[in-house]
Amino acid sequence: MKLKTVIFALGAFLAVATASRAALAGYVCGTSYRPGSSSLGSEGYAWLTVYESPDCAGATWGIYYLCTAGATSTSCASSAVYRYDRQSLIAAHRTLVDALTNNLYISNLSTTCIGGGSGCGSYVQLYAD
């Protein structure tokens, strides 16, 4: 089996690894892109739910948010380095929809959230045949 990897991230993020981040692997069960300004960013945000198994089976691993500049929500990454611009967020969401539609395995790296919150994602890695 040939493994293809697609990564959505901001450039500086990929070169850094710290103990405060945790990778979570599974399958996308739901995702949505929301344009417009909110506490999750001035250029919109996307969310995804991650399950243990395909077709939304098994344990729910969590709900994660991909935020944009200006985010203040505790569901967003505390560092602006992990925030998406609008075009990157739309591209990431399209890939999440593909992962959902085709039951593709992903890993989602979470990071430290604003104010010690939870559920903030920094990048999604997609594995496909």
C-alpha cells in the first residue's frame, strides 16, 4: 500500500515539536467551515469531530477547531503561529470533507489553547492510499 500524506499547517509549525502538543488519530465524523468574524477568528473557522473508527463508529476522540487571526475563544490555539488564513482554512476544510466522505484516516495535532481551554487544533494530517 502506498501512503500519501497531505498536511495543512502554517510553515513555522512543522519545524517545531513540544511536549504540550498531542497527536490524535482517527476518522472525521463531521466538519464544517464557518466564514465571517467571531471569537474563533476574523476570517472564519472550521471544526471537525474525530472518531476512533470509520463511519462514526467507536469512541469519540473529540471536537477540534481550526481558527483564524484575531481568535479569542478558549477553543483556539494560544499562539498565532497556529492560526489559518482564509484560503488555507478553506483548503483544509475541503480535505476534511474528502476524509469524511471517503473514510480516510487522519491525525490531528492539538496544541495549547487560549486561556487553558481545550479542543484547539493546529494541523490535520490525512492518510490515503
